[in-house]
Amino acid sequence: MKLRSILLVLALLVPVASVHGARAPEPSAVVKDWQFDVELGPLRVVSLRLPDGSRRAYYYITYTVINETGQDLFFAPLIELATDQGEVMLAGRDVPLEVTYEIIRRQRNILLEDPIRILGRLQQGEENAKDGIAIWPVGKTNVDAVNLYFLGFSGETKTIKARDAATGQMKDLTLWKTLMVRHAAPGELVNREAFSEGGRVLPRLQERWILRKPETIVTAPSAQRSSSEVMGANP
């Protein structure tokens, strides 16, 4: 593995850089805000033939989200994928509708909702759980590590002081409690298994909650709708 790849792999292992040498902030040891239960399927890579006859590979993962918080809440997930080659992608971006529908069809799960239909009120109880899917186009294929970041599954935040790279001034930076899921990608990313019905499964290394600022969202998630909706209070 080249030195650049080693450094980027190490960067993926560190969820938030320390500020002025301080230890990176961590979520509260005891859950202090609403938090959904989430069950994850494997992260897969699948090669699909597109309507124009060309082939394109995609990452995808299915998940089940359950609301046991004691109140109905609004669910609007933001799920990012990052690789050790410096790629950071938001789920659904540059993914054609026909690709989404084809991957969903292959899951043979009539309860599986596409990224648009799953948005909305998440009622309490396991009987009201929602099954969702997140999809990203494969860019670089010479990757060794792939991380997923699930935002919108917890209401916990923490504000820290950080230096603005553009102005050099200290400013408040809001970090969101995020589920980080690390994967390895040994060998050729799009191998023979990726051409199968379900695609290739990437080995999972770690799953844990961290504090993180999303990379691909220009504005804070709470600014895209009211904070009471996107980050989970009653709509």
C-alpha cells in the first residue's frame, strides 16, 4: 500500500480531528437525547448494466430503523460514504432512479423503501420499523477502506471551538452524533462477485457512535428543514 493510501486509511480511523492538541470529543457515555435503533445489512458492491448498455458499479447498504424513543419523530437520514482515496459521497447523489429500483428489486423485500419514500414521521414500536437503502456510485476502484456515516439517527450534538480555515478565526463548530461503520476492501473492488445478483460483500471492521461534522452537507442538517423536523423533534 502506498504511503498516501496508508495516511488516508489512518485518517478514516479518526472521526474528528483534535482541536489544539485536545482529545477528539466523544458522544455522551449515557444516551442523553433521542436515538433510533438501527440494524444494518452488509455493505455491498454491485455491477449493473445501464439502459444505454454500459456497466457501472455501485455501493449499497440496506438498514432497518426502529423508534423506541417514546414519541413519534421525523426521520430524514443523511448517509455519507468515504474511502481512503479521499472520496466523500452523499447517498443517492448521482444515482439514477432505474439503478435504485433495480437494486431494490433484487432485495426481494416488499417493505424496502427508496430514499425519498422513507422520509417522514417514524412512529413508535418495532411494528412501525422502516426498511431503507443507501446507494452510491463507485468512483475509484483502488480503495482499501470504506467508511459509512449515518446522520439523523440521534439528536445528540456538541458544540466546540474550532479555527476557521478561511479566516483563521475561532468559531463554534457543531458536531452531530453519527454512527460510523468501517469496512475493508481487499483486492479488486469490482471483482467477479460484484457481477452476481446481490453483489460483493465488503468485510465489516467496526461499528460505533462518534461525533462528526458531515462533509457533503453545505448547511447544517437542521437548516434544511426546521430543527424539530430533520433532527427528530415532533413534526
